[in-house]
Amino acid sequence: MWIRQIHRWLSMAFTLAVIANIVALTLQVQANWIGLLAFVPLIPLLATGLYLFALPYVGRRSGASSEARS
């Protein structure tokens, strides 16, 4: 499933952005864009995560309604 693959790649990008932020904080680099860098993959990561979370519940509901009709 391509949504799951996108979610995995976004999680890796988010992890790298958080690591870069931690490194910048320990080196005391004054670059605010590094702190905001983690938000770039976080928003689509949230969207794909919510979709993947809801997927089993939506599938179960549509499957149950089609069985009731039979």
C-alpha cells in the first residue's frame, strides 16, 4: 500500500529533522529554521497516520453493512 510507504518515509524524514534540531541545540547554533524543519514532514505524517488508523474501522463498518444486506 503506497500510503503506508509514504508514512514510513515521512517518519524517517521527521526523525532526521528532530536529530538535526537536537544537534543544533547542543552546538548552540542560532538557526530558527532548523527548529521549524521538523514541522515540514510532521503535517503530512499526521494526515497519513490518521488515515492508517481509521482504515480498519472504516473497512469493518462497510463490510458489516454489506453482510447485513445479504
